[in-house]
Amino acid sequence: MKRLLTALLALLLIFSFTPALAIEPDTIVYPIEKDPQQMDPSLNSYSLSSQVLQQLFRGLYKLNAEREYVPAM
């Protein structure tokens, strides 16, 4: 009985990650619980929207200590 339960849990774990494997390799997926309440940075006061806005408006590059551009991600 334990082996059957272990096998079922392993299959469930494998199939739970299957949709993530179908995504194109150059796509970034950021899972959130629900849609953001506010997408205007000047009016935002919600924590979920803040997480999305930080990811959206963060630059692709930043300056390091040697004043060289490096990827921010």
C-alpha cells in the first residue's frame, strides 16, 4: 500500500510540473495568485501589484561597482 501511495504521489508531482515544460525557452513565467489590483505605479497600494510592478519596471541591466553594465536578472 505504501508503494502504491508513493508511486501516485510521484506521478502527481511529475504531472504538476508538466505545463511549465511546454513554455518556450525564452519566456519568463512569474506565477501569482490572481490578477493585480492596480497597475499604475503612482496609485498602487497593494502588495501583489507591487510585486508585479517591481518585476515589470526593473531594468534589464544595472551598473556594478566598476561602472559596467551587467544583466539585472
